[in-house]
Amino acid sequence: MANQSSANSSGTSSGTSGASSGTSSGTSGNTSSSGQSYTTTSSGMNSQGNHYCSRDYGSNVSNSNSYHYSNTNGSYYYSNPNGSTYYNNGNGGSTYSRNG
């Protein structure tokens, strides 16, 4: 996921732009902590040192192309396969949205 602008529109952390490196695609055979199978479609680190990972959970979930990223300032954001989102600002504050 080269562009996390959708996360920024939710009032999340800045500094997620920049060229990415170390990307991988099509890594399959993974299982999430909730037991769901997924394929990693891309992952890596941008020029500011922020990590991102995009996952494809298939068509049986609300948000098949989920992703997460974590920033060097300690903040992180998850767009989950059930359509929910979670943002943690790295300073004790967090926001959870049940419907994305």
C-alpha cells in the first residue's frame, strides 16, 4: 500500500507518505490472530521509516483488502477485514470505529 491517505483523512498520524522499499507481493498461506487466512499483497517501509502491510482476506469479509501501518512516532492504524478501524496515537490515545 503505497498511499495511506485514507487513514490520514480519519485524523490519524502524518508522515506516512514517501517512497516505499522492501515490498513483497503475493505471500500466501498466512493466518491472522483471529484465524482468518490472508495473502500479503504488499509490505515495506517508506522513506520516513514507517512500516505498512496490505492483506487480502478474500471475498468473504466486509473489507477484503485490509491494511495496517505503524509510524516511527509510535502511532499505528489498522483497517480490519470486518470493516472496523483502529488508530492509536502512540501517546495513550486511541480511536476505534466499528463500521470503518
